[in-house]
Amino acid sequence: MRMLFAIAATLVATAAVDGATNAAQADPYRWCAQYSSKGARNCYFVTLEQCRAAIAGNGGFCEPNTFYDGHPVITAGERGRGARVHAR
């Protein structure tokens, strides 16, 4: 029982440290869509045109992402194949 508790405590501590590290990283996406009807926010747009297309017909507006860091966006699938960088 002690061994199980020790393993569980280690996993929780590791997850907390990993989560804190990832949260401190800046966001590589330049634009956010703020949807007016539901108050939802989506900050996964590289270009303003992508953001505008997402809000078209839904209502809302696009605004600059305050957490944008200027780094290129590399998708998970591209990391293993000689990472390509998306143009902005």
C-alpha cells in the first residue's frame, strides 16, 4: 500500500511540474477569436484571415493574442520528420 501511495504521489508531483512548465511558455498563435454569442475565446489562429473565417456567421471579433511570442508554429506530426516551419 505504501508503494502504491508513493507511486501516486510521484505521478501527481511530476504532472504538476510538467503543467507549470508548459503553462509558462508563450503562445505561438498571433490571433484570437472572441465569440460574442457565448463569450468563448479561441486563440489558435496564425493569420487574421483564419480568425475572420472562424467568426464568420457566428458573431464576434478578432484581436491580437497578448501571449503571442513570435516563434514559428511546428505541428506534432512535423516534429518527427525534420520539422518544417509554417510561414506567417
